[in-house]
Amino acid sequence: MSSNPVTMFAITAVKTLHDIKETKKQSKIEQQRYQDRIQRIAEQAKREEEDRIEKLRMSHAHNRALQASGGFTQGSRSFLNIQDMVTQYAEKDISTIRLNASSDQNELSLNAQIAKSKRKNELFGGWMSIASSAVETKAKLDS
């Protein structure tokens, strides 16, 4: 039993349309997943930054308590230098946290763009497959 070219085209077109819709749906889910991961990275970096700032405050308070219990003035050069060094280390840590978070976010953003481009190519391929099948069917019918 030979198959009718129009029927075969219709079956191929319906299957391809279903694949196109599924690809669009998966693309939206994939993009949302990337956005969620980017947001989680930002939230984690913010928490780490806040923790480091709190650690800095505790360190300053600890240093002031030690200085006061020793009978030294809190305006001495040595004490101020220690406080400045602790602050500098904290600022470097916070900068590193921000840099790492930004790097991770940029990497995920780039991956999201690559995935989106691949999905667009799949969609285009699906539409071209339908068009190709239509041309082939027309050629079969004309011959």
C-alpha cells in the first residue's frame, strides 16, 4: 500500500509543529531556571557580604574591648593601624565576594544566551523542515 504524499506531509507537519511547541515550552523553562540561578547567586553573595561586614564589626568591637582593658587610649596610632588593617582585609574580602558573584552571574547569563540561541535554531529548523516537506509533497503531486 503506497502512502498519499499529502497525508505524509500532514503527519510530518503535525509532528514538527508539536516539536516546535515543545521546544518553545522547554526554552521558557530553561530561561527561567537560569534566571533563578542568577538570582540565587546574587542573594548568596549579599548574605556573604553582610556576614563579612558583621564579622568586621565584631572584630572592631573586640579590638576596642582589648584596647580598653589594657589601659591604652583608643586614639593611639597602633590601635588605629590595627583597626585600619582589619577594615582593609574586610574590604578586600567583600570585593572578592562581589567579583566572584559577578563572574558567576555573567557565566550563567552567557550560558542562557547560548541556550536561547540553540533553541531558536531548533525552531527555525522545525519551520524549515515543514517548508521542505511541503515543497517535496508539491513536487510529488506535480509529477
